[in-house]
Amino acid sequence: MKDLGEADVILNIKLIREVDGGVNLLQCHYVEKVLSRFGFSDCDPAPIPYVPSMLLRKNRRIARDQLTYSRIIGALMYLASATRPDISYAVCKLSQFVSKPGDDHWHALERVLRYLKGTMTYGTHYTGNPRVLEGFCDAN
């Protein structure tokens, strides 16, 4: 076993240690990768990830590109569960329609991606005692 020093990136999560002992967890490079992978690198940013007045219903027409929709939802689920709880509601709502996404679902999904474009530098900040961030994994 070899000591590689303090970690700076773990599972696409960048760790930035603060002077006060806090830790910022960011995934701006992962957001850039997701946006470029699905063609949203040059999109205009949106102010909020989901419009609460939008009512999404089951699609009764022909599904639009189900595979790409599910890939985007998967990438957003990882992002929401790791460092971006601000998109959790929108991702949860949109994941209900993976089996047959329609135009309304796609527009809502595009809005989440446009929101991420404008908030790439957002992350999660941890402070407090102890000053050691510990993680556990079942590796069997």
C-alpha cells in the first residue's frame, strides 16, 4: 500500500479544502462533460431547474429518443446524489417518464441542463468537527 497524500479528486468530485477546515465538493468538470456529451455546451442558462407550474403527464404519443433521455437522467442522478441536491426534485420528477418521454419531458430536461450551464460552480460545502471527511464502502 502506498500513501498518495491528500485526495483532490474522487469519483469525479473535486475536493477543495478551506482555511477554516471546511471542504467544498464540486463537480464542475463533470457538468462540462455532461453538457458537451449531449450537445448543450453552448446553451443559454436557465434561472431555475424546474418550473413548479409545469404539469408533466404520461406521454400517450410516440416516445422521443428514449435511450438518450435515460442516459441524461442517469448522469443527472449521479450529480444530484453527489454534490447537487438543488436539482434532485427535477431529476426525480423527470425520471418517472424514462420509459416513454414526450416533448414536454424533453423540454423540462433541457431546462435542467440549461440550469446546470449557469450554475456549474455550485457544489456542497461541509464544515464542523471532526475536520476529517470519512467515507466507507462495501467492496465485496
